[in-house]
Amino acid sequence: QVQLVESGGGLVQPGGSLNLSCTASISRSFFNNSAVGWHRQAPGKQRELVAAIITAGEVLYGDSVEGRFTISRDNDKSTVYLQMNGLKPEDTAVYYCNLYLPYVDRDYWGQGTQVTVSS
């Protein structure tokens, strides 16, 4: 069973920054061949894509975060990061790490970390 452990959430003022991290309990070789991403869900709203790195190197961003957030991965540490700059109150949500293993066609999710942007 793959486990994803997230960290880095918290309370930040508008315009501030946070860096989320998510470490997967799988080998580097399996992690290297996975797609990884971050999603978020605000109260009363559907879960939405924030950013993702597809195995072929393609990077996707949600329209509302492009230019402010940056996703990256460290395959040696089986870890994916989300650097969030220029945070806005509307970025407040629970952020979930996601990992997709193509050879078993299965998605895995972290437990979520709360990000609150407020003055």
C-alpha cells in the first residue's frame, strides 16, 4: 500500500508564500515512473487540479494558480513539492497530494493539509 505524507500547510497572510511537500512510501524506481500532482478542495466546492507533473515531463497548472505556484519533484527522495507564492484568500483550501502509478492504473491520495490565507 502506497502512503503519501504531506506537510507544509498553515496560516499565511495574503501575498505570502508556503511550500508544501509530499513524500511517497515507494521506491525511487517506482516513483520515477509515476505521475504526481496537487489538488485542492475548498468548503462547498469540488476538488480541483492545482498542478501536476506527468511522467513524460509535461507540467499542468490550474488556471487560477499559473504564474504563482510551481510544482517540482525530487525523484531521489520520492517527494513532490508545491511552492506557492502570491497567495490569495481564494487559495484557502485543503490541499491533497496525488500519485498515479500507470502500471497498476491506480491513484493514491494523501490525507490533506490545510492552507488558510487570511489577514
